[in-house]
Amino acid sequence: MTSRLPHPYVFSKQIVQANQFGAPIVALESTVITHGLPRPDNLQLAVDMENIVREHGATPATIAILDGEIHIGLSEEELSTLANREDTRKISVRDLGIALAGGLSGGTTVASTLLVSALANIKVFATGGIGGVHQGAPFDISADLTQLGKSPVLVVCAGAKAILDLPATREVLETQGVPVIGYQTDEFPAFYTRSSGLGVDARVDTPEEAVKIAIESWEAGISSAILLVVPPPEESALSPDEMESAIRTALQEAESTAIHGAETTPFLLKRVSELTGGESLRSNLALLKNNARIAAQVSAAMGGIEKIGPF
Ligand code: PSU
Ligand code: MN
């Protein structure tokens, strides 16, 4: 990690130590804790993801904003506070300065977690699904996509949800110069489902192969993210038919109740979960933990490579 970081950054003791020993670090986002999952699953999931990262040889750095400070690595107490507070804000890149100036607390999205990870020189980040282009609202494009275009971090995710316009999301990733690499798959996963009918730019079968693409990209001077897409574990994946009607209903409700902007993603996530009787929640939790494991393995593989580029 660099020492370029200005005042509002707070590193946990574990992260400072991991950094001293040159141990692999995996960044984790926190909007999934504050806005993506219901209580008490949110805290349990956050703790489980951190433990899985540790069990696989890396140190977890959950990133969040607490009382106007950017935290890299949270204590259990801080995680629990974040998961249980009522007044947390969903903090994407445009919200960051507002949150810092106002002393606010909240969860960082994929976009703002990427920004912080890149500044802290953390090279691997695990999440569930990235934001994308919304259906029927072609100008509602998540800042996740543009930030992926300018953050040299390897992001492990299960693709993006079918609540989004997935073909348009793939196109914007291409515009942003972000390679989409399938992990043991030839298809872009749609979060709850293992297939989407969309392809990937390349397939890898091991963490080392994924690392090689990332290192070659960054050493060539490319400063975008590498998106490593992992299908949800077979036993927890849902069928596209099961998902389709829930998604259609949730989208109609969002339209008829004039939900828009930053509220859209949390609204759709919650309704799809309710409409599938919690099945989508089970799948969501399983894939988040699976992604944490793979990110730790990738991060450990990256640690073995001496030169990781100019950043
Ligand atoms: N997709 C999910 N769960 C989530 C999110 C997306 O399946 O919790 C969160 C992530 O933090 C992502 C954010 O970065 O929503 C995207 O929100 P928006 O579309 O408003 O950019
Ligand atoms: Mn949006």
C-alpha cells in the first residue's frame, strides 16, 4: 500500500500488520451490508466473508465510511455498528465528499470501494454483483461501470443481476476497456443464475491464469479493472425461469411507484428476494461467500508475483 493517502483514511490494525508483512489483502464492499441484505443476515454475511478470506490465506479489508472517515478494515464492533445502524447512507463515488464533509456513515458501493482500493494499492476485491445499465432507463448507468474503467483492481463477482439490461452492461464494460474473464465458465453469469446467454472475453480455470491477465494488463499500462466472473455455486443457483417472473414483477412495481436513481437497486433486490420466498437470498449469500474464497486464492496467487506493476 502507498503512503499517498490523506487524512480521512483509517486503517485497521490487521491491515497495517498485513501490509508490513506483505500479506495478501482482499477488499470487500459494504453497501451489500447496509443496503443489499436484510438484518441479521447482513452482519452474519460480513463476518462469514471475512473469515473465509482469512481461511484462504489473505487478510480482509472491508471498506466503509464511519462518521466521516474512510475505513480500510473494520473491527467486529465496527462491522456490527454498520450493519445495525438505521441512518447509513449508500455511498457511491458522487456521495463520498458529501459523506466526509457531513461526518456521515454508510456503505461503499462497488464504485467507491474501487476508488479507495486503488488509492490504497489493494489489488483484489470481492463482491456479489456489480451495478450496470438499468432496464428501461438507458441513462441510469451505475458509476460502478465507469469506475471499473479507471481502477487497476481485479474484481471477483458473479456477473450482474438480471434486473439490469445485461447486454447493454456488457457493452459499457467494453467501452470502459474492462476485460470480462470467466472463472471456469464460458458464459457471463447473471448472479442468481449460472448462464445469461452472453459470453466472456476469455476463460481461465485457475487463480494463476487470472493473475497473469491482470499483471499483463497493468504492466502494459492499462489502468482499468479486470472483472473475474464466477458462476453461483451449482447447489444454490436458481433457474432463469424461476427468476424471470420475480424480476418482471419487481420492475413493474418500481415503475408504478416511481422508484428511481440510487433507490432502484436496493428496491429491486428486496422485492426479488421477497417474491422468491427467500430463495434468492440463500443464493445471494452462497455466491458472496464463494466469491470471497476465490478472491483470497487469487490474492494469494498474486502475492507470489514479485513485480505487480507501476501502481
Ligand atoms: N447488486 C447486488 N447487491 C448489491 C449491489 C448490487 O446484487 O448490494 C450494490 C453494490 O454495492 C453496487 C450497488 O455497487 O448496489 C450499485 O448501485 P447503483 O446501481 O445505484 O450504482
Ligand atoms: Mn443508478
